[in-house]
Amino acid sequence: MRAKNYLGSFRRKSNNYNIVCRHLTKHMNITGRHVLVVGSQTPWLEAIILEAGAAKITTLDYAQIKSEHPQIDTITPLQIRKGYLDGTFKEAFDTMVSFSSLEHSGLGR
């Protein structure tokens, strides 16, 4: 993957792009896989994962997100919970990726 200077959430230079790319290529093989992304309101992580070769991405976020990309689906925790309980949620994920999201969710949200 190509190195970039990425402007992060606070409009300052961020090395997150390079960190994520290095981790994906060194520790994970996501080529052709279905990846669950947890907590990504802006699709910077999804873009990196698609560039790394993922076949499909499902983004899980508290906010309702609309994606028009054919390889990206979105879902909320409420939708997963309801689907699991009524037996309609049948998705299987090969791996999960998150960047600075899980620690903000808290317990029992």
C-alpha cells in the first residue's frame, strides 16, 4: 500500500494511515475477506481495508450511516441485536477492525 500523509479528525497531520496499513499487511490477511469495521463514521478505515483487498465490509456504528459503495454495508447495534434475537441476522465475518472506537462505547450503552 502506498504511504500517505493523512489529515486526521482534528485537521492535523496523522500517521494513522501508515500505522493501519503496516498492521494490515504485517499481521492480517484480509484479501477476499468479509471485514467488520466497528465505529467508523467517516470511511477512512474502510478505504484502507478495500485498498488492502477486502471483498466486503460491514460497518457497525451507533449512528445510521448511508453507504453507496457496492462493497460496504452498514448496520447499527440495535439492528444486529434485533436480527440475532429473531434469527434473521446470519452474517459471518472473517475478521474485525476498529481504530479508537471500542474504548468509547462503555458498558450497557
